Amino acid sequence: LEGHRDRVNSAAYSPDGRSIVTASSDHTAWVWDAGTGQPLRALVGHEGRLSSAAYSPDGRFIVTASADHTARMWDAETGQPVGRLEGHTDRVNSAAYSPDGLAIVTGSADRTARVWGRQDGQPPRPLVGHFGKVTSAAYSPDGRTIATARWDNTARIWDAQTGLALRSLQGHANWVWSAAYSPDGRTVVTASWDGTARVWDVSTGQPVRALVGHTDRLWTAAYSPDGLSIVTASLDGTARVWDAYTGEELRSLAGHTGSVSSAAFSPDGRTIVTAGEDGTARVWDARTGWQLRALEHPYSVRSAAYSPDGLTIVTASEDGIVRVWDARTGGQLRALEGHTARVWSAAYSPDGRTIVSASDDGTVRIWNAAVSYTHLTLPT
């Protein structure tokens, strides 16, 4: 998908998989036909670089986040602006719809997150109380609360309807990089640069347990699909699996020789894939912690993700190549070559038939997941 004049910062499929929206540092977002690769419409109006673009759950609207201190809503069918979310006093880093599509949450470098009504963007409900940059904001599974992670060493839980701060999750001794809800929405796990992850009770804001064992900063923490386990990824070169209810370290996934940038469970929760700066992605048995296979790359691996059916893994690498692997054997099935610079991310479409990748070369590409050629290049 070629056409953007600067770096592409995000790319996302519509809920039905028929279109893709990209956000770029060239101040624009574009909507593309996922089947033909043709540009359908440009979302023009921002006065600063765009950090993200996302569809509403029903696919009718798109919300974009920009360094011009605003988020904007667009009609996905026509590309016309339908709302301007003003109130932040610094760049907007993220914007996402609530599960019911009736509200939007934004996170900003102005140290606030805000909740907005979808129809006209007013009135905003600022989530004010942090004293550092907001690094992430996520809705609970039922859409009633929002969890934010901040550089003020805290995470917070907010009422999604009123914007009131419900709980302050205090206990970390350094920046909090991520906050993720459990599948049932009753707890939140946070990952911090203090080298720990912590589990919190959403209803009380009290710490339930600390996941202590890493020897360096944490990037991410995520629940297994059944909510019984948590996996963390760290600069100490390991990923670790924890019992979500006791906080006991169940196993250390040791084998990488550099920072582990991401860790994710397979759809069935039986295996975990990690991405590392040592030039490998690794597949692990989630129950035993044994390394099942190493997916070798010549350069650092930026991301690794399972297909929806869990049978294949797609990786994005510093060498500009997207690779598809057999998740059961570790064999490389195909190399998707076409990018001319580092690839930051690669992900499957909801039906698993195509892959979308985003690169420093300013392009987003759609690939046929079953063959080794570019299905489409979107003129980003």
C-alpha cells in the first residue's frame, strides 16, 4: 500500500476484513480496499503526524489520534469528518472505541486520558489524575471501566461513563508500560520498568499479588485466553509464565540472548511465542516451559503473532522481511519480501487468509498468507 509520504505508524483491518485503515506521519490516514489494494479515500484534516487509526466495532466510523492535540472521527464509507475531539494540550498517542462503539477513549502526552461520546465528540470526560505520560489505555471486556498506564509509576481505573477516577493502582517504583484486563474483567495486570508485574483487583484497586522474578525492566504482561496464567516479556532476555491467582512463577522461558520485546499465548493457550532482539522468535510449551522450536532470523525480531487458527506464526524483522512459520514444526513456510526497511509489525486478518505488515519504508503491504508474494501494496 504505497502512497504515504512518511512513516506508516499503524495499520488495521475493518471488523469485516474488507478494508484497511493506515495512519502516517504525513498527517493523513487512508482507507484501502483489502481485496484490490486500491485507495478508497483519504482522511485529511489533521495538522500533525498520526499515531493511530481504528475502526468502530460496527465498522461505520474511524477514529484517528494525532500530534496536533486532537483525535478525529470519520465516516468510514465517505471519508468525511464527523467529529473533532479537542481538549488535550499535547499530542494524542492513542484512541480506541468502547466495546459497544458508543464512546472513545484517548490517551495523551498531556498526562490525561479522556472519554468522549461518539456522536459529536462532546462533552469530553477527562480522566485526570496522573502526573506522567499515558502509555496505554484499554477498555474492560464489558466496556464499563478503563485502565490506563502511566509514567508516574501508577495505573488507574476509570468509570467509562462518567470519567471519574475509581481506583489508583499504586505500588510500582518505576514507569508502568502496559495494563491489561483479565478475560473476565475482574483483575488488571500491569508491567513496569521496576522489573515487576502486578495484579490488581478492579473493584477495590488493591494489589492482589506481585509477580517478582525478572532482573530487568518489563515491556508487556498479558493473560492467557482462559485467564488462569499471565505471560510477561522483559529486557532480561526472558519471558515468564505466572499463576494468575497465586502469583507463583510457574516457569521461566529462558533461551533468548537479548531483550524479549513481546510474548503472546496461542489461541488455545497451549503454546507461547516470543520475539527477541537476538534474531529469533521462539515457541514454548505453556505448561512445561520447554522451548519447542526457535525461528531463526538474521536480525532482531520486532513482533510475532499467531494466526487465528493457531497453525502458523508470522514474524516481522529488522531485515525488512515478513516470515510465515509452521507453528507445530518451526519450519519456515515462506518469506514475504518487498519491504525495503525494518518491519515493525505483522498481523493476520480475522479470517487468517491475508497478512498486513507495516514498515519504516513508508508502506503497508497485504500478503496472501498461503503464498510467497505480495497480494497488494497500498499506496500509503
